[in-house]
Amino acid sequence: MARSRRGPKASAARSRWEKDARRAIGARVEGGRLPILVAPPPDPDRAFLEEIGFPGETPFTRGIQPTMYRGRLWTLRQYSGFGSAAATNERFQFLLKGGQTGLSVAFDLPTQNGYDSDHQRAHGEVGRCGVPVASLGDMRTLFGGIPLDKATVSMTINATAPILLSLLVAVAEENGVPRARLGGTVQNDVLKEYVARGTYIYPPGPSMRLTVDLIEFTTREMPQWNYISVSGYHMREAGATAVQEVAFTIANAIAYVRAVRERGLDLDEFLPRLSFFFSADRNFLEEVAKFRAARRLWARIVGDEFGAKGNRSKQLRFHTQTAGSSLTAQQPELNVVRTTLEALSAVLGGTQSLHTNALDEALGLPTESSARLALRTQQILAEESGVTNTVDPLGGSYEIEYLTDRIEAEAREYLDRIEQMGGALVAIQRGFISGEISKEAYRVARARERKEEVVVGVNQFTEGNPRFSLFPQAGGPGVHTQRITPAEERQQVARLHRWRRERDRAVVEAALSELRETTDRGANVMPSVLKAVRAGGTLGEVANVWRSCFGEQPPSTAF
């Protein structure tokens, strides 16, 4: 049956319904940003063809693949790293045996900030929130017994991304896996570090240069590698709205595309392996629409404004992680429910890869049992929920399409403001992006204090909150968490000292000198970094070469 425009009869019926609804609901009718009922568009056929379309076709609102999960499931990729390379390798093996299909590496703060494990600033942080990797020996241990030609690897690393990728390439090639066969992703998104996380080292200009060096190298030599994952996740964790997450992430992506184009790379060669990383937060319908809006907006920008020709160049591929900021220490078992809903929004939104947070992550690093439960949550969604049996099951929902339109339009308004400033780099340096996020974070905090926004178990429904134990030996009811002991840090430092004693110091110094010369003359640093780490140079030593060349970016004092 052909669709028709909404006529006067439908409009009159809508008016009657709305009058009755407002009388019944009263003051609560305007609660939230979503209307209580969304009507069909005035011209459904045009709206469908131009705004929604079919999966696998521009503007990819309904997904980047024609068959989506009917053809292939998303990658089940649990984020892991703690204690030591050996302990993390054991967790990798445990998750792979349990059905995980991709590895995702969390590095500790010293590694992220370019410090070796024995640096004075690393004390107390080694292995705490990720795995310490200071040398080629650590990377060998981390991936020992793992087939790097089969398992894809995602590394959440930014300021030191060229060093960690070089260490991975060196280990793979030692095991007979050429770099051209390595599959995976390195985050390599340093711009968001100046906004949300703070694990930058160098000023923005030199940091962008290192980012593009990595992209250029992998474009030429690693055809299966995704060389950047532009991240909105950390901005969302800092307090950004769904609209801000889309807008600021795409603004950063535009900055990277322009920088790569200035380097001389062809966009249709580069763009197919640019990827994104988003959060899946608590507002279920809004999150589904957010992913759809981001895909459509990116396709239009890449095609209309950058002139990319290839179909794959316009596809927004993304990894999703459920929202760590939504997890609560109070009644932590409720985090399983939160994570399940968030993961379902990512699946219905068309993610290509997914990490589900563990129930105990508001208290500490996940235990084996909580990590298994998080993985099983994905497997239940994949195998039991039925949502994978049809492509884009929520497409055409009036509410979803309304939200998709609204998020895209409001994100576009932010992008226009950022362009008027001179682009993302200028907006970051002016503090505009961090300022907008901070205002939203403050608004949410006040709303929760006033109980205008309910967090179950925290500001409402708090009766029966269980006691929890931080340490397994403490006993008592509640959730037991994993503990990283000081002994593990001492052992890591001892391994690093042994590594330095056993290497050829003269060879290391020569390689680091070559890296300094390469950096100073503006050539691509990646071949020299590879040479340095193969010679035995440590992560901190390579990072220090760049500290001497570029200087360090002082921390922001803005609130």
C-alpha cells in the first residue's frame, strides 16, 4: 500500500489525542527531551529515501553492511590489562577460551604518559589501571602464545602510540607474522587527551605530527591495521551529552583528515580504515539514535565536504564500550542491568565491536568471574535475544528517527561553531570543548544532588545497600575486587633493570641518536622507532627523545 502525506483527518486526531494526554499527565507531560509521542513525517517516502534508506547504502543511517549481524556478529572485545604482562596474558588466554573474538589492551598510566616502570613518577601506579609495557621483553610476554596472525588486537594508547605499535610489530615479526598481516586498531587520538583524559605529553602540534606519522606508515605498510580510533568515549565519561559526544568526536576526526590530506595521502586510501570509539550510556533510545546520527553525519561530511568517492570512505565504523561513568559502587550487582541495556543500545545502533564493563569496575579492576559475566552478557545478546535476526530492527520507529534527526542537527550546530573558530585544534586550545563538557557535567551533578535525575541505589532506592569488601581476605558479604600488590610493581621494576643490563647499550644509544636526527629533520619517525625498540630501547627512552625535541605540554589549569 502506498504511503500518503498526513492529511487533515490525521492532524485532527493528533490534536484530540494530545489534548487528552496533556490533561491526564499534567505537569509531567514535558519531562525529558523526547516528546511524549512522535508523529510520522509529513512526506514519509521522501524522508525514508533521503534520511533512512537501506543498510549498507549512503548515508548508512541503518548500518554500514547490507546484512549487518545476519552476515557477521560484532567483535566481542573485552578491555583488559593489569599487574604485569604475564598476568594480562593469562587473562587474554582466559577470555579467548571463553569466546572473546578480539583482544583489547589497557595500558597503565606510566606507559600512557611515556614513563618507564622505574621512573619516580611511576611509583604507585605501575600495573594499577592497565598493563605496564616498558620494553620489547614486556611486549613479548604480553602476547606470548597468542596467534597475532589470527587474533585482532586493539590498543588504547595515544601519546605513546608510535612506540607501542612499534613494539607490537617487532614481536609479531619475531614470530613470523609480517606487519602486513597484523589486524587490529591503535587509538592514536591525542586531541581528546587535551579535552578529557590528560594523558598527553607534548604540545598539540608535535603530537599531531606523531599521529600523522603513524597513520602514514601504517597506510603504506599495514593494510589490515586501523591506524586511528577517534574517541568520543572519554569525552562522554567526562560529562558530554550525546550531541556533544558526536559533535566533538567528528570535529576531531575532521582535524585528522585535514592533517593527513596535507601530508599528501589520498583520502580514499586513508579513510576506509579510520575508525571511531563511542560510549553507550544510560538513555537507551537516545543512544540508539546517536549511533545512527553519527553515521549519517559523517557520510555527508566526507562525501559533500571532503569529496571522498569510495563507498567505504564514507562509512563510520566504530567500537563501543558501555559507560564506566554509569557504574555505581552502591548495589554493584545492578551494574549488570545497566551494562546490558547499554550494550543492547550499541547493538541496535549497529556497532562493529563491543566491550561490556564488569559489575565490579566502580570498585576495582575486574576479577575473572566478573570479566566472564561481562563477556557472557554480549553472548546472550548475540545468541538469545533475537535482535540479530533482522537488520536495524528499530529503523522506522517515529521516536528513533526523530531523535536521529535532532542529534544530527544539534551536532551540526556545534560543528559550525567550531569551524568558525578555526577548527578543533583552535577550539581545544581556547578551552571551548572542555568548557562545554564541564558545564554539562556540573548540570548533571546538581540534578542528581536534587534528585531531579535518579540513580538507583545512589540517590533513590538505597535501602539494603550491601557492604562490599575491597580485598578478598577481608571476608564478609558483598563484591570482592582484584587487588594489585606493591610486590608486583617491584617485580616489574626488577625485570626492567635486568632488561637494561642485558642489552647492548652502545647499539641503543646509536638508535636513539638516529631517532633524534629523524625527528629534527621532520621525516617519518616510525622506522627509527622500530629500530630503537628492536635494539632494546625502552618506552621511556624513546619518549624522552621527543621530550628533548618538542618539550612538554603543561597541564591545563581550567576548571
